[in-house]
Amino acid sequence: MAAIGAIFEPGGDMATLRERLTESLGRFPHDVERIWSNETMMVAGCLNHTHGGEPGFAISADGKVAAILDGYLMNPDELVTDLEARGVVLDLPGDAQIALRAYEAWGEDCARRMLGEFALIIGDGRQGQLFLARDHIGFFPLYYRMEGKRLIVASDFATITALSQTPPRPDPMFLAQTITNRWYLREATPWRGVKRLVRAHVAHYAGRSLETQRYWTPPTEVSIRYRRDEDYAEHYRELLIECVKRCGRSDHRVAVALSGGLDSSAIFSIAHLLDQRDEWPAPGFAAYTLAAREGENAYELPYARAAAAFCGAPLAEVPLFDPDIDWYTKDARWHRDLPIPSNGAMMLDMERRMVADGCRVVLNGSGGDEWLQGPSHYLAEHLRAGEFDGFFRALSEDAGADGWPRSLRRAVHQSAAEYAPRWLRAPLRKALRARRRRRDAAMSWLRPEWREALGEAQETFEASLPDNPLAWSKVNLATTPFGDLAHQMMGRQRAKIGLHSRHPMLSRAFIEFSARTPAHIKRRGAMRKVVHRQAMAGLVAPEVLERETKANFTNTNIDTQFAAYVRKHAGEQLSLLCVEDKLSSILDVDFTSEDGDFWAWEIWGLYASAAFLYDCETATRT
């Protein structure tokens, strides 16, 4: 993990900007500081060493082009082979140097060829431009702010603020979606005028306007079809093993976050298998789990222990980090951002333990829940392919799990969506969305002007997605704004302690396999992750593979504190956004009940927005 930044300002005071940039980035743990500049632009990074080569920095032979890379590449060998075929010679090819040479060879198309998790800034003195890129899912943040012709870029908000000529102000539209947990804005941040480079996008700036372009979108058509389940399982197993192996590349021991769920247990078991084969690309690995107490929402310890025992491997059990509300507020102030949700904060002590044990990389099972459940319109997928026997088989499996009335209603809805004329679909869906917004309890506590603005944002967001429900679900999974926010929050927590996470089940290859395979290999009746269970048989503990439950990781204690904070400060901090007397519908909830679990994200959003606005007001007065 690194802290990176850049500025483009012809005629700027580069000495002063250099001091501000490096001072702000230097707050994060790092091994080396690297900086490059000319009379127009500057790029800098405070970088950690996780794997071979110069960590995160490269400069061209003539000194006119420099690259700062936060993250890592999953396909460095393939890129080197392609570059060498073009006559490019690489000395000690670290990931940043590979990225720099890829940019020199292919220009903006370099990002499409680079697989991995990264944020990239290139200062190109030859063309007089800054080039920016983020990976396909956006694991590493990259924000920017325009001030006239000046462009500021950084991986954190505090650095954006440190380089700004005028302090940024809160963005009420972003906060409107935060306090309702309805996410439609891909570029927006809590700060007005500070935007995020959208994931799977590149951008370049040469002093006039920032031009952005998407370079990847998930496939939407099913194109991988086998006759037997065993063939899908074999393909899946080989793919996941390769993804885990590529994510494990490190010069340090790699940590594996083992929750005891289906996905993290598979990552752990594969790491153990590769280690036994002497194919693990790091000097060992170690497993860590959250040791929640029995009865707590995050209690999965018996499954984590079973997964470790099945492989005969040790397991470090670390209690949940459970601070009071003041910690959340102070941590957010340090980052100049919203407070982190409690289900992210609870992992901090476990992550600190990983760093103390010498790990700088942690692998987790994020992505399995998104990409292994199967699309909700799975019956329509059979209809689209003309597989009527598959349609009736899936309907029968649904009826066995949910009963015939509910299953028939689902079949009618999906059949209507598939066969309805195209001219009818869009206005019908728009009308249904408007009806849901009117009945949405979370929207009720927004002031009318923000309710209307958020409704317009939803319509704009929906217009950017495919018309077909099956394609919609795949593209939405890969582009949802909340996903970007979640990765940003977890990334900043780990960056502050010198750790970064890698996600085999969110690699581009894994997502594309899921998107190109039929839904019936993932869901059948009440059973989810079918192909995963089949492929991991014999590798993962049977009691884990047979799991049909999942911990929800909510924290009722802190949710109650969040509600108390909002009850006390809503009239002062949220008056421009909320109708205060409407908040009783959530503030009166018992957060130890099922209703509390249901509203956990909304109460976090209300607290996070109120705390953020309070800090902004305090900073302005100061």
C-alpha cells in the first residue's frame, strides 16, 4: 500500500508544492519516498515494499516520464513478454516499471492490458500531460480536484486539502445518498468539487480539460457452456487456484483472513495447497480470524477453526476491535473523510497483528458473495437461451425451496421482463422506481429538494446500465458506487498501518468467468455457490462446504451509540438535509433486534454525515 499524489500547474511554486505534497503523503507508513517533477507537473509517492523490484516508482531512461503505482499487477510476466516482443528491454522489472513501459508502448490502452489492483499516476514530460488509471474494481482510490487550470491528484482527501488553494466544502448530494443508503453517484465524494476517478477508467490532463474513458466492462453474454457440472467445477478450480497464486506474490509472509465462510476458507485452503506443493510465491503464509464471542453477530469461530484443522494449519484468533464512538470520529478526522462502518473497523486489531507478524499483504474472500450467488433473473436466462427444460427444472427447484405460489410469481415476473416489448420496459421500470421511492422509508427523512435530486440521480444511474435485467445485474455489480466506497474505506484503514489487501475473487479473470457462465451452476433452489462447493470438495472442510448460514457482522452496541449521536445532533448538523421529525422511524429502532440489523447501514450513514459536517464546521471556524 502506498500514498501517492500529483499536481499539474504550469508556473507553480514547485518547491512549496513539493513540501506540502510529501509532508501529507508521509503521514502513512512507508519504506521510501519518491518524487519526480518538471516545470509543469509533479508526481510523488511514499511507498511500501511488498514484492520484487523498486516499490511503486519508475522513471524513463531520458528522465522525462515517471510512474507512481499504488498496488500490484497480476500479469507482470505476460506484460514483460509482450513488451520484449516489441523490443523493449526492462532492467529489474518491478510493477511500476512495467506499467511505465506499457504506457510508452500502448498509450491509454495500457490499462486494459494490465490485470491487478492498482492506482497509477504517470507524469509525461514528453507530451506535457498527467495520465491516471484505476483498476477494474477500484481497490485503490484516486481523487482529483480542479482549481482553474490546476489539477490536484491524490490517494487521500487530506493531501487534496493540503494542496488546495481554497478549502473544499461538503457535498450535500453525496451525503443525501449516504444517509439513505441509496447509492447512485459514481464520481462524487463527501467533498464538493473533489471527484474520484471512476474504477475501470483512465484519464489524461494537459492543461485544458480532464478527459476520462472507460477501458473495461464485464461481459454480459453467457459464452462458457459445458455438458457436465464436473467440467464447470474443474475450470473453476483451476481458475481460482491460479488467481490465489497470483495474488500471493510477495517478498514477505502473506496473511490470509479466514472467517470460516465458504469463500475465505477456499482462499486459505488453496494457499495451504500451494505451500505444500512449494508453489506458493511468498515466504510462507499465516491465517488469522476474528474471535468474536458466541452470540455476537460476527461469531463464526467454529467454522474458521474447522477450516484450519482440516488443513492441519495454525490459526491466530484475534478479538474484535470494538472502540466507542469517539474513535470513529477521530479516525475520520485524520482521513478528512466519513467515519468507517463498524464491520470494517472491527478488523483493525487483526490487521495490526498481521503487520506485527511481518505481513504486508492480506488475502481475503471478498467477491464470492457478489459473483457466486448467480443473477436474480436466472429463470429468464433459461428463456433467453431457449432452454425450456432448464426453466422448468429451475422452477421445480425453487418450488421445493420457496413453495409454488412464490416461485410461480417469480417465474411470471421474469418471463414478462424477458418477453415484454422493449418500448414498454423502460417507462414501466421508471414508473416502478418512482413508486418504490414514494414508499421508501429512508427517503422520507430527506428534505423534498434532496429527495427529488436523489430520484433524478437514480434515473441517470439506471440510464447508464443495460436494458436487459441479466446484463443489468452483471454491469451493476461491477460498477455500483457503494462497492467503490467500501474498497476505499477498507483500503484507507490498512494504508494507515502499512498493510494492503488482495482479492482473488474480484480479479478480472474471476469476474469474467462468473459473468460468462450460466446461472444454474451457481444457484439451484435454496442452494447458492453450487459450482464453488463442487470445485472445493476435498480441499475445504466438509462442515464449511455444507454451510448455508452467514454472519452479518453488525455491531448493535455501536449502532445504538450512532443513533444516540444522531438524536443529539440531527437538529444542528442535518437540518439542511433531513426532516427531523421523520427520523424517529429509525432513531426509535431497537438495534438489538432484527429491525436493527435491517437499518444498520442507514444509521451509520446518518451518524457519518452528521459527524463529517460537524468536523467540517469546526475546521472552518478554526
